[in-house]
Amino acid sequence: MSDRSRHNHDAWNELCDADALWGPLVFLRPEQHQTFSSARLLLVTSLFGIFYGMVGNVCLAVLRQAHLCGPVNGLVLPVSLTVVAFICGELTFLRAWNARARDPGQHDLQ
């Protein structure tokens, strides 16, 4: 792995290790030495997408009542957020997390 890739992975892993960013989903974060499966990522992004998508739906409902927007299917925001978050997670932090999990010298165990 190049120095630039290692630096990028270290930055992603530092971000992912922050408990505050996980909020109430911190219990879903695997240990640093465990791989982060796509199934677990789908669960995390689904919970994230459904919650924030429904918050968005409430905002759109308020805008609709004020006649500032038209009707929107209630599944669009939750599904869109879930899909986008899953793809972004697969392409960014999941790779960094699993590279660290596979390399015993990279663990920053506390």
C-alpha cells in the first residue's frame, strides 16, 4: 500500500473510531481487529437512512402544507439515503477499516 493510501486509510479509521460520530449506533461498530462486513454496513446505513429519510419526509410534509412543494413518495428519501450512504461507505471507510483489520500491525487497541 502506498504512503498516500495508508494516510487516507488512517484518516478514515481515525474518523470511524470516534464514538461521538456513531451516536446511538456505536454498538454496531465492530472491534478494530474485526472486519466490517457489507451486511453490517447495510444495517447501519439502513437505520441511518430510514431515520433521516423520515425526518426529511416530515420537513417535506410541512413544505407541502405551505404549498411550497408537491407530493413526494414517502420511500424516496429513506431509500435514497440508504443507497447513497451504503455506496459511500463501501468506497471509503469500509476499505480502510478492513485493511486495518487484516494488518495486525495497524491496530490501535485501547
